Amino acid sequence: MTVIKKLILGILCFGVLSTQANLHSYPGPNCLNTALVHAQILKYPRYTSNQEMYLYLNSSLCQEITLGEKRQKNDIQIIIDQRPLAQKGIISHAYIYLSPEVMFEKIGFAVEAGYRYMKEDDILAEYEVDFLSIAVKGFRCQKLVNKELAGIESLEKELFFFDKKFDGDKFLKKVNSTLLKADTLSDIFIKKIIFQRALSLVFQLGVLDGKYQSEGINQLVFGQANHHEIKKVLNRML
């Protein structure tokens, strides 16, 4: 790659590099999380589920890009698997549109699954996109700002700096306290966000420390659940 091309990539990707690229050394953060962090809906790398992703994409925060509409830098692209044997509508991958020539993505949730710049045709070929059973949708999202999210964002920051001295029991008590406060909110959307993020945090903690793995949490993360069901399972664990 020429020096000029490297400089262009640096300019295009400044927002990405300043928030997430290679900032963690633990498993969990995935392609969905990368897209949401870049869109400034989330602030910190961690595992992000399909249901959490759809919570944002189906809200007023994001607008689907219509067919033929010109894409813009930082638009989120998702690859949806609609094959009969797949869970219909599951997002198999997400990436960020930076320019017609440059996309940005994370290729998995393992430590060695890093961030990379790709041509879109290569991404579509890798995920066998045929625009029928495996389709692509684009979304333009706005930054999520709400003072009621301060508590859960503080916990996301705390887990981001996970190390051997991390006190998981104390962390779970803080999660419980945050959920109790969230349960009193009148804004249902923000309440759902906090419960989904709490679920993701407890799942991420289990990934980092097997002591905190929970089959009930796993089922909620990889399934569909409303905040009442999330509350019930989290309360049993906390």
C-alpha cells in the first residue's frame, strides 16, 4: 500500500481508530459491537447480540437506507441470513461503510479476530451474499445520548479494563443496583436498552471468567427476550 493510500485510510478511519482498534486483548467484542461503537451508540468494546443490535436499528436512532440512495461515510451495513435452515433474520455480519473503496469490520469475537479494512466485494463474497436468501441492508444512525445511561456506561467502562484483579462479585452487585434504578424509569426504550446492556455485560463477564457463566444468560443472549424476562434471569443470578 502506498503512503498516500495509507494517509487516506488514516483520515477516513480516524473515528474508528480513536475508539476501538486493537484497544482490547480479550475475547467478546464482535462485528456488531464494532459497528455500534463506531456509530457512537455504544462507547466500549464488548460482545453485542443480534437482539441488542436490532433494538437500536429498529428505533428512531437509525434510518434504513433505501434502495438507490447514496451511502455516506459511517453508514452501518448488515448481512442478513434468511435461508430456511437459519434463524430467519439473523445478522451474520456487520461492517462500516467508509468510502466506495474502503469498508471497516471486525471478523469475530476471538482475541485474534482483529479489525481490518476491506473492499466490499470481498466481504460479500466471503459471506456468500446473493441478495436473495442472504441480503444486505444499510442504516444511518445518530449518536445515542441520554443521561439515564450514565450508570450502565460506567459499568461498560469498568469491564473494558478487566484484569486479574477484577472483582466480579462486586461488579454484579453494581449491575443489580443499576437495574433497580432502571426499573423505575418511565422511558420504556431507555429501560430496554439498560436491561439489554446489562445482559451483554453479564454475558461478557462470563466469557472473561468462567465462574460467572450462566446457561440462563446464554439462552437470553442468543434468543429473544423482553426486559421482564431479562430481569427475572439476572435477578436469579445476581
